[in-house]
Amino acid sequence: MYAAEDADPQHLRLPEPGAVVLLGDLARPDLLTVGALRGWPERAAEVGFECSGSGTRRHRFQGPLLYDVLTAAGPAFGPGGRRERLRFPVTVTGRDGHRALLSWAEIDPDFGGAPVLPATRIDGVPLGAAGPQPVLPQDRRGARHISGITAVGVEGYLPAR
């Protein structure tokens, strides 16, 4: 079991290449391998990202919905209903320390419902030890693209008093 205070996502030592730690305000923090992620219902996304140096790059990604994976880990939402979920950012950290920030509302079907994937395949090729890659089909640019996710953190914030 992992918790936010147990590890700095930038310096995690994972037991297996391509593994991802789910940590933070979760009832069931976990360590998932790429193989375990492939066990989830898979979605496909045809994505085109504008790259400043090489124009638009198009790829087909496959993987589970990040929303489904994180919901199974039990985010620690309070009794505030839908509004409570708006206080939870999701941080995705890559092997090189690069981080991208999403909001829970961005991936939640009750709000934005973006089909964000921790992709386990790109153009039909399994990522394996390279680790999953976050795919945000709604992004026009690939700035939140991270190679080799090592951690996904969900953190709630206390309401203003």
C-alpha cells in the first residue's frame, strides 16, 4: 500500500519497470503493472497532437479509462456530493520527473467526462517496461504527454473556513 507521505513520486523505486503507484487520498492505494492495466476494459483513442517542430503527430492509443482505475482505488471524497469531487486534483508523474495536472472534474463523467487513458499500447504496440503514457484526447498539444508514468496521485484539499 502506498500513501502520499510514503514516497516522492519523482524518486519512486518501483519493483518492476512500467509499474505505476496510485497514491494520495485513496482508500486503496495500489501498485499496478502495465499487465494489470491491460486487465481493465480497454478503450481506444485516435489522437492528433500539434508539435511545434514536427507538425501534427497522429497515433492510436489503447488502455483503460483513468477515471475507472482511480474510482476503483476509492478516492476519499467527503459527504459534500458532487461539489466535493471538484476539490481533487490528479497529478501524473513520469519516470523523468515530468508532471501533468488534471482535475477530477475533467475526467468525471458527471462533469467533463474526458476519456483520459493510461495507455498501455500505442499504434498496437504494447508499452511494457516503458510504462503507460497518459493520453488526453481533448488536448490540442501534447504538453501533458508523459512517457513512462510512475505515479498517479489524487489529493483532496480542505474547504475554506
